[in-house]
Amino acid sequence: MDYNFGPSHNRSFLSRAKGFFSNLTPKARAIIGIILLFLVFKYVTRDTSNDLNQYNNKDTTHQQQQQQGAGSPAGTPDSVGANVNELVKDEEIIKSPIHYLGIRKPFFDPNTLNFYNFENGGNMMLHRNEDHVRLVAEKPNSVGYLFSRYPVPVGDADAFQIEVSFRIHGQQTRSAIIGDGMALWISDRPLTQGNVFGMSSDYRGLGVFIDTYKNNNQKGGSRSVFPWVSLQPNDGTPNKYRKDSDGKETEIGGCDMHRLYNVKRNAISKMKVTYLRRSNTLEVDFDVRGDGNWKSCYSSTNYLPGNIPNSPYIGVSAETGQLFHNVDLYEMTVSSLKDSNGEPLVSVEQLVERIDSEIAKDEEELKKKDLDNETKDRVQRRRQRRIDRRSKRKTLSRLRRQERELKRKDAEKYGDERGFIGWFFKLVWKILKTVLYIVLFAVVCYIGVIVYRVYRDKQKRKVSRGLF
């Protein structure tokens, strides 16, 4: 019996499929065509609705956070961290590193082999002459941490900034099967080893968690994109953070960082936390590729001051479970932020208002007729310098707002903030996947028909034997 639909046994798959479909009745062809069209329609509409839902969910989350005073997600129009950096360059803000809270090479005292001003523990590794500390390696059930022995001084704790340089990487190419992540801690005491990213769960303060593994896989039970950055305050309650739900119930804000794992070209990622107590301002920014392109992850001017201790300790930790990856810490810097008068920075807006008032005072002083030429030139230069800096800040802020507005409009129009290009490549990928599914479906049908015909011929032979 020939099961190749023709006299030749060397026919290609396409010619065999063509022969198979030509032998089908019109009714069978119509049924198969309807099934294929239905599958393609469901697949394409599902992907499109997912894209729109993701965008709408982000927008809804943003509105809810603003109503609750929790903060804003990525893409905040006026980034506190960016404005602080610009004012530092303009010498309007004095940014002073607190040296005993810094972590950088050389990491330890060669005489005592202990870290400078930091306690360490767990499975952390450090090799001589390395430019990083490996908090955890690609091994299951590992923990590594560094925690400051001394707190941020009370006089500097009203306005400070933490910058962390790190890498999360490994041999695993699929980010869905790595874990568990790392955390930055701002607490009222040095923490001990525990079960929340390697540290104890009863902390008082704030934890910024970079969660690389999705524990809750139920539909709608947690976020869809991981790694995920989650801000988790705590008042000392043990086990307040729930791993099984990825802390969704206690999170005050967060953002996805799906490109944080295995960043291309071995780039060193950066995280920056800016806190201004007197204006209840907290912002968390990320520079994933380490190229100076900072993105706001969380920003709030209603952050409860009690969530940050008056003189906090700073720590970094990492943890792996059954799944794992490397977490390397390259540098951490803690800096105080003061205005040009040496007072703790209250808010960027207040400082800008003060600068504007000083410009107005200079203009009033220039109107005085009894000024000598030397004083007049000095006031004029100071006034012009401040005006130039103000114009530069406004231009940069305007450009950032325009860029984010364009991305928002592209996301509304095309379902992708990259605009037409992003939409086009998504469409191409959908078409390729659809073609692949159709081919796979055809292969399955082809194999099923062959199995059926073999079975039918065997049954015919049995019937023939019975007749004779």
C-alpha cells in the first residue's frame, strides 16, 4: 500500500501536502480553512489586546498612585534626580559623599581583611584585585550582603542620595528561569540574615527590591514583566512582605526592568535613590545600560517621612533559590545634598524659586545709580550666569517632557512607545509566528491523516481476511 499519495516515494512535503488537500472534499477543506482562520484571528487579537491592556494598566496604575499619593511610575515628567544633577553641575547644590558609607575598590583593609565600615555575610565572594564584590554566584540557595556599621549622620539624613553600580547576569539566556534578585536597604539598624532577599523581614525603613523571579504565576495575580522593581516600606512587622505574591499587597510603587538581566556588552547598571525629608520627596531612578540614560521608576512628593529613619543604615543584599544568577556590586556612594548656603536641600522647586528671587534682587541692585563699575560688573556677571543656567535647565526639562509626551502619544496610537517602528516589528513577528503555527498545524494534520489511513487500511485488511 502506498501512503505517499502518488507513485513516487521521493516527493517533497509540500507536494505531499498539496496532494492530500486536493484529495479532500470541498466540505473538509472549508472546515480546515475555518479552523485555521479562527486560530489566526484569536492569536492576533489576543496579542493586540494584551498590548493595549498593558498600556492601559500602566496608565491606570499611574492615576491610582497619584490619587493615593503613592508616587508616579516610570516616565515622570519632572525627574527630581535629573534636576538635582543639573543643579549640582550649576553649583547651586552641594553634593558631598559620605566617605565611610561608600563601597568601592579596594573593598577591604589589607591588614585586617575586613570591609571598610561594612559588615558582610552569607556566601559573598571577593577576589583580590577584582573590581566588584560578588554578592551571590550562580549557585542555588545562596545569600550575600553588606551592611553599614554606622548610619547616615542626622544632619545629612534630611537630604541624601544613594547611587549603586551593579550587574545581574548569568549563563542562563532566558530571564524567566532566573532568581531571586537583590535589594537596597534603608533601615533603622544593620539587618541580620533572613528570608527577604537575604535579610530579616522585620526591618524598619524602606527596601528597594529588584525581583528577578515571578513567584505568583496565577493570571492577574502579579505583574507580567520581570525583573520587577518594588518599593516596600515596613514598620518592623515580621513577614509583612509576602514572597508568594511578590509583595503586591504592600508595595507602594514599582516598575518593570525586563532588560536588566544580562545587559548587552557587559554594561554596568546603576540605581539612584534621592530622598528629601522636608518636602517628603522620594525618587528611584535606573540607568540600565550605564550610559547616562536615566529613567524614573518611582517618584513621590507625598512619601511619609516615618518610612525613612532619622539616621538610617544602608545595606545591599542578594539571594538565589532553586533558580540563580550572579549579582555583582561594583560601587555604592551615599552623598548629602545641601543648597549653596550649606543647608539641607528642602526641594528642587524651592531652590529654583530662591534662585529666581536672587536674579530679581540682582536686577534691582543694578538699577541703583550709586554702584561703582566693579560692583556693577560683578553683579551683572552673576545675574547673567544664573539666567544662563536657568535657561539651560528649562530647555532640558522641556525636551524631556516633549520626549515623554511623544512616547505617550505613540503608545496610544500604535500600542508601543517606539511608534510605527515598534508596531511594524511587532506585526512582522506576529505574522512569522502565525505562519509557524499554521505550518505546525498542517504537519500535525498531515501526520494525523497518515495515521488514520494506516489504521483504516489495517481495518480493511482485517475485514478482507474475515471474508475469505
